[in-house]
Amino acid sequence: MSDLPDDDQTQSPYALPLRTVAAIQYAVDIGDAAQLKALMDPLHPADIADLLEQINAYDRGRLIRLYGTEFDGDILSELEDSVREDVIAVLTPQVLAEAVRDLDSDDVVDLVEDLDEPQQEVILDALEDADRAVVEQSLSWPEESAGRLMQREVVFAPEHWTVGRTIDFMRTAERLPEQFYHVVLVDPRMHPVANVTLGRLMGSHRDVQLRDLTEEMFQVIPASLDEGEVAYAFNQYHLISAPVVDGEGRLVGVITIDDAMAVLDQEHEEDILRLAGVDDESSLSDTALETSRRRVPWLLVNMVAAILAALVIGLFAETISAFVALAALMPIVASMGGNAGTQSLTVAVRALATKDLTSANVWRVIRREAAVGLINGAIFAVLIGATSVLLYGVPELGVVIAVALIVNMMTAALAGTGVPILLERLGADPALASGTFVTTTTDLMGFFAFLGLASIVLL
């Protein structure tokens, strides 16, 4: 393993201390299992997952084999998907079985849903029959749905029960969820009707009925609902947990805030990566070939866009030959338009994701962005037009670049807002290809407006 610096003073207080990492590496290098256990046991599973993601595959395998039966299932839950597959391949069946046995059903589903079938069978075989049936039922729901996200372990009770009876029931239950925040009240047909927080439950007298302690805010999540919509509901209504129901409205599980916020973070991360033209499955643990393979398609799309821009420039070859200054000024028009388009695009994609941009206000937003493009275009048209006149001494050239800049920045504002809206209306991810479309539009319009005006005014 490579040596790491031991100066932890500049690190975030939540980052794994470099001294600890170095000590773990040394314990693995010398094969000291006892020392490795002493160093790893105090760490949170998320920190151990970060460590496994940061080291290479060879050192990761050595560490896992030396750590052996101490490996915890919560570590698997914290790992990135690509690293998780590698880790599962290294773990022995016995260690893997012990690791997943104590996990809640939603964590087990999260582990197995993206694995190949042989790896899925290894994990499922490690579960007891009842737990395996629960996981397989969750896997029967569509991918990225509430049914996949929920945990099947739910604490529920009839609404006529008292606080005392509910507490006695929970104390005698063989197994409760590791984390839960509500007791879900159900009617005789197992339809959830309300939530009671544990805080109100524990703070009330034993003879108080549960129906008198219910929360005002109560949301039921259909199992078929997209997980992105689930995350939005949790964020919008400040939910801590929510019951999940099947097509007939019967209670089948519960979703907690930690899982919903993980989805929200994942959605934001995907949007950022897609806006940059990067595959949302990319990670720092990927090899150079894997990373290259995922980035090549987007680079090919950008290459086609660049060829189209070159063709537009080629239409005005005579104009550029007559006024060489045009070649120096063309990138300014395209660059300003591209940056303006990216600003509008980022705002629009975020607004669509948070559902702030809807059919009710779409035209107002488009008009606002067009006005912003006009105002900013006019400001920079004056600055760049005056600079061009000072540099080249041709007033007509300043007018040409000023007008072209106004046209392109208005086009950029409209494209940055309109393209993601159009993609969403067509059922596509607004972040997926918006950046490429907007950049291509601003480049083509910028070159065409600038060189076209120059051909009319300067020749």
C-alpha cells in the first residue's frame, strides 16, 4: 500500500483521519488481524466504506480477507454499487451470510437489486426463509419505485389500542425494526389511517387511546410511486416516515427519512453529472478503461456539435478572409452565449426537479429569462463593442459584434430554459442532454449571427 501523509490538521473533522488510514494500511501490510480489528471496530460503517472505496482493488481484497468475520452488513449498505460488487465477490459465503442476516429488508433489497443473478443468490441463500420471501416480494416491485425503497418491518396497531397496550406489545415483540419513528394506525382491513410519533406515545398516560395522539400531517405512499416522487414528498412535507400501500390500499411497508434523503442526494448527483455529460454510474473506483468507455459517447455528441459549428463557419470563409479580426472575435460571441445558456439551464433543471417550474408559471419564467438575456446582452454588447472598436478601429465591427452578442445571449436564455422543459414534456430526463443541445444552439446561432451580420455590414 502507498504511504499517506500523517498531517490531519487540514482535514475535515468528519473525514477519516490520515493517521488512522496509514495505521490500517500498515496492519494489512504486516498481516496483523488483531491490530486491524482494533483500528476498524471504532469506525462508523460509512467511514469504513469510504476507506474501501479509496484504496485499489488489490489492497481492498487483502483488507477484507484479513478483517474476516468482523465484516459488518452495514458496511455493504454504505458502499457505492460498483465497489460493493467487488467486495461481495471477495467475501466468503459464511462471512457474507452473517453480514446480511441482521440488516433490515430495505437494506438487503438495496444490496441485491443491482447485482448479477449469481451474486443475488449468494445473498438470498444466506437469509432465513421468511426474510428471503420478504426480500423477493420487494424485488417484485418496479425498479426505482417506493416498493423497492421501503422496508417491510413496520410497527402498526389498531387505532382503538391504548398507549399502555402498545408499549407492552412492542416490549414483547420478538423483533422490532432497528430504527422507526412512528406507530402506524390501521383499520380492520389493514389500511393505514394515521401516524403516532414515538415521542407522543412515550409522553402520554397508559390509558390514552392512540387515535387521540395522531399527527396532523399524514401521507400514504403508493408502492408503485417513483422513488424520486417519494423523495420530493418527504422534502416538501417534512416527513420522517410514511407508510407504503399496495394497489388496494393495504399496508405493505414503510419508508424512513434516511432512505428518502439518500434518493434525493442521488437525484441531485445524477443531475449534476448528466449536465456535465458524465455517466451517472461513474465513480472514482472505476478503471481508466471503464471511465473512458462511459465518457466517449458524450464526447462523440460534442464532436458532432463542433463539426456543425465548423460547417457554419465554413459558409463565411470569404468574409473571415477579408476581415481577419472576425476570427479573433468569434470565440467571444460563442463563449458568452454558452455561459449564459448554462446559467439558464442550471436554474431550469433545478426548478423542474423541485417542481417549482410548472405549466402554471412556465411562460412567466421564459419571459423573465428572455428579458435577462436582453439586459445582459445589451450590457456586454456595449463593453465588447467598444473594446472591438478600440482594438481594430472599425466602428462597423463594434456594431456587428454588439448586435450578434445580444441575439446570441437572448437565444441562450431561451434555449437554456426551453430545452429542459421540452425534454421533460417528452418524458426524458431534463438534465440528460440539455447541456449538449444548449451549447450546440448557442454556438450555431452565435457564429451565424456574427458572421452573417459581418457579411452584410462589412463587405
